[in-house]
Amino acid sequence: MLLDQINLNQIRVFQSVYKTRSMTKAAEELHLTQSGISQHIKALEEILEVQLFDRIKQKLVPTTAGKHLYEKSVQNLNLLEQTLLEVTAHENELRGNIIIGVPAEFGFNLIVPKIVEFMSQYPEVRIDLRVDMAPALSEMIIRGELDFAFVDEFKLDGRIATQKVYDERLELCYSKKYLKKLPDEKSLNKKFFEGLSYISYQEDAPVLRMWFQQVLKIRKINLNVRARVADVTGIAQFVRNGIGVGVLPFHKVRKMREAGDAIEIFPYKSKPMFNSISLAYLAGRSQSPAVSNCQNWLSSELKSLRLSSED
């Protein structure tokens, strides 16, 4: 049998190389030498009599056989781990690595504190946090590089399953450095807003335009965009220093106010605008007990937070 010839460590090494696409990074992750990693992969390929990686321009690219072995080995090793925990009656002692993707501001402000709580309960769990935008996180999920991720309202690949966990309230904000006093309510009209300067996340300011359309029912508006930065902290810095006005998540506004910043929200009578945050993962992929437990716990915590934090 092939199993009699294979060392379980070879599969672990293979999985690490597959995830990192690098012998060097796999060596760092597993605390082995790079030559040791290379020998494990070479030995595994010789036993299986297949090539698991193509070496193209000094980069490792998984072959079809490599991709198939990775997907099946992850499923079956996770199942084996869960079975071992069950038969030894230690199913509550979670352990292992969990790789989570998060957008920067939402991740640092809301996800990281919850992860800290989870890790305090389970000291044998290790977390690898990857910070990026939704499109990049989506690609990492498809490649099997993330166990799950938190993404906003971005159109995801059909292979990715999602579960809504949080509504991020978005507000149009200004600093008292920029506007010391607002005009009366009747003057807060299209003409007034077209006279302001704006900080946008993207070209053509889609988030700003959506805010005006959903909240103030202004469908077409000319916006004088003075700066553009695809990052909440960057937008906040421009707004804080009086360069213009911009859309910020309410949890960011609250944090800035707690730090003493004179950040204000434009008043309105309609319903606020929300950005839905979803937990995303590869549909059909088996999960380890640690991943499954962490995913369910974070989902529950964020849903509870959604009901209380925006009041």
C-alpha cells in the first residue's frame, strides 16, 4: 500500500508548501530547513510517481495532481483529527492553525478583539490573520489559502458560500476644522453638498454617490473630489484634518470621538446606509474542529454585536 511508504509529515510539509507556494515560507512555518522541505517533497513525488509542483521561473505552481492531493488530504486529515479528538474525549480542547482573512479597518476594530477572546479560551489554537480587500480575499479562499474570511458587499465567485453576520452603518462625516457650523436644515440641499470638497475611496466616488442616493434621495450630484484613498483610516485622516468630507463606518466615528476628534455626522431623517459584512468560505470544503468552532463563535458574536453596537 502507498500509505505504508508515506510519512504523515510529508503530507503536512506538502500542504504547507501548497498554501505558501514557497519552500522558504514552508520551512519558516514548520521550523525546518529549506533543504529538508525540498527533500520531503521530492520523496513524496517519487513515492507517488507524479509531479506535484511545476517549477516555473523560480515559482512553484501546483499541478493538477498536486491540487487534487491537497484538497483531498485537507478533508481527510481534518476528519482524522476530529475522530482522534472524539475517541480520546478531548473534543473541547481545540488546537491547530486557523487562517482568517479580514478587511483592514473592520478587522482591526471588530474582528481582532473577538479573536483575542477566542484564543484566550483555547490556548492551543494559533491564528494567522491575512488583511486585504474583498477581491483579494475571495481569490485566497478559492486557492485554499484561507479557512474563511469576512468580506463586504463585493460580488464573489459562485464557489464561495456566504453568511451575513454584520451591518456596518456608514455615515457622511466632517470635521469642525472644515465646517464650524452647519446651515439650517432647509439649506442642507443638493446645492449645498455640491459646494463641498470630498474624500473618496474609488474613482468616480461610488460609495459617496450611493450614500446620497440611498439617504438623501439625490440621484445625480456633482462631487468635487479632492483626494482618493482606498482605506478607511486614510479617509479618516483627510476628514480629521479638514480637507473635505467623506463616508466612514460608524464604529470608526465612535472610536475617533473617543480619541477626542471633533468628527460630526451630517443629519438626516431617512434610514441610514449599511454595508453588509458576510462570513465567506469555500463551499463544500471540510473544516477542522478548530476552524468550525471559531467560525461559528465569531459569527454568533458579530450577530450579537450588530444588535447592540450601532444604537
